[in-house]
Amino acid sequence: MKILYATRLFSGLERSFIDKKWNPIGVPTIYKLIEELDKSHDVKFIFSAKDWSNGWLLSWNSSTDKIISVEGLNRKIQILAGVAYYFSWLPRRTAIVFREIRQNIHLIVETLRFKPDVFYCDHANIIVGAILSRVQRRTLVVYRVMGIDPTMRVALTSSSIIYKVFKWAYKSPFDLVIFTQEGSGFELWAKQALLKDVRTEILLNGVDEINSLNTIVSGSELQNVPQDKKIILFVGKLEEYKGCYDFLEAIFLLIDKGVNDVHALIIGYGGEELKLKKLVKDRKDEKKFTFISELPHKQIFAAHRMSYIYVSMNHEGNLSNANLEAIQLNDCMIIPDSQPDSSIDVVTHQLLGDSVTSVPIKSPILLANSIHKLILSKKDRETKIKLLESRKNDFLWLWNDRIKAEIALLEQLIRKSKNV
């Protein structure tokens, strides 16, 4: 199988490319597939720096395209420069437009040169995928959707030229669309955005085996978490849509209510990190919170194990990798109610049922009440955990099986095209 794999440069991968040593953080759907393709197939990896705004990528600022060898991968990696290619002499907004044109042309040329069986692209490179799917049939085009974000919904109705281009791209004759089931409402979006006869496959992400996860606290930042408090855990990017403010305000409400035996453990980083920490500092509540920007994945089990309750208030879907780990580890969980109008978390609640507690998004008072109720009732917590242990076996699968399933879809697609 010959594949040109085109995706944006994720922040969780850039450190590996800077250090030239494969040590990815986050985005396991991406890096685990990269690892398997690298071992067993003829693949060309091209990463595009999509620096939409200042700080979008924290480290990668090369002004030229790079081809590098990375220890731990067999094949060289190609990274296309972002706005730094032009930014010294063009305004940023103009540079972004030129960046997109240049990167897209580069990907098209590389496809013509490499002649892959499959051009595999994410949303950041969908314009190239749309063009290739419409003007040639030699190379199969697979569009990989990580999740439905608000802009993808807006694109279906907006009169903006940029959004109209994306709407046109969505209506392309892709050979396959693979969607990560994150609870973000792909089912409804796909009916509105994609061609009716385009084949779609929806795959839930995988989980690690529990016995492969590290339970050691010593030597990590977790050793600073107070052992005599009831730990309320939040894991995820510190962005508003992830519900981090909902969580913070709920903890503040509990403190103000006189619930003094709780401690919030917040693991993650993002654009709102400094603001969140300032809110805590201004209230002089630093002893009630522990912020850990990055925790090695091998220690995530320890964080869950020490926690009473796991909270996820993601406004855009709650079957994320972090939440699947919480499910695998049998956490007592609080997540948002489903949002039927957009179909967000409809599938989430179909899978989890009453094994979790749910509250509406942007409702810190209700969230605080739910946390407090679960803290007070060991019986309620144990009941939820037992229900979760029972239900998870119906839908969770290990990462090894998950990645094999995606590769099998690609191989099947190629076989079918060659038999036609």
C-alpha cells in the first residue's frame, strides 16, 4: 500500500521533529497510525504548519520547508513552513493566504510525483483532497475527520467566501471519509455536508490496557497533590469550549459553600491557562488547585486513581481520548447533557446511559451541586462505577485493534478499486 499522508503539524508532534527523536504527546489517533504505516507500508509523511494566529504553534517557526530524519521512525518527515515563509515581508493575514496556496500546490505536485494509491488528508488539507478527488481517479482520496468543530457547521450556511470554499470541498466525491467518533455530532453534519453516496466510516478511538499504565506518583508533579482531600479531576485543553471555566466556577462555588475537603486537579494546557490561574490567585485559592500543564501519559492512571470524581464539560463532544481513558479506568464521571439540535453527545449518552452523571453545559451551579452530591454519597459513586464497568465492554477497544481497523479500511479500498 502506497500512501501520501498529509496532515497539519500538531503541537503534540512538533517537539519530536525539533528534537529529531520520536516521542509524541497527545493525538494518539494520529501518532499510532503514523507508527504502524511507517513500519509496514510505503508512505510519504507531509506535515503542514497551520499557524493561524500568534501562538498557534508554540515551537515550530522555520521559514523554510524541512525534510528530516527522526529517530524511531524509518521514513523521513517533510514539514511545510507556515507564515514564517513570508511573514518578514507580508502582513500575517496575507501571509496565511499565500501559505495555503503554496502548501496546497506543493501537496498536489508531491502527489503527482509519488503516485500513491491513497492520498490521506485531514481537514487542514481538505482543499487539496477536494481538488484531487474531482480531477483525477488514479489516486484514491481519503478525508480524515478528527471531529466536528463549530466552524465546520458555520461553513454550511455562511455567505463568507472562505466558508463557501470549504462547503464546496465537503461536497467532493471522496473515496472514503473516516470520522473519529468524539460525540461531536458527525452523523447530522455528514447528512448536510457530504455527498449522499460518499462512503463514511465512524471509528471510536482506542484505549490502553489498564495493566500497561503506570500507577507511580513519586517523581512526578502528582506528588504535590494533597492526599487528604477529595480530588476532582479535569483533563483536557484549557480552552473555553472545553468547559474549563464551567469547572473552575463550580469548584469556586463549592469552596464558597464551605466544602473544604475538595481539591481540583487540572491537567492540560491552552490559551486560557494563565487566565484560569489568575482567577485562582485573585481569590487566594491556590491551595485548593493543582495545575499540571503536561503529565506523561504513562502516569495518567495514577492521576485517575487518586481522584474521587472526573469532570468533562466539553461543549463539543465527550468521547475524547481523555474521556475514553476515564471510562477505561472506571472513573465516577460527570459529563454534559446531550445537545439534540446539533446531535452533540447523543451517541455519548447512548453508549454510557445512566453510568454517568450529566448536567447542561455552561451550568456551573448544577455542576457544583452534582459534584457535591457524589462527594457525599459513596453508594452513588460505587453504583455509577459498577454500571460503567459493565457498559464499557460493549464499545471500548484497544488501540492495537483500532489502528488495525483503520488500515484494513484503506487496504480494502485499494483492493476494491483495483478489482473494478
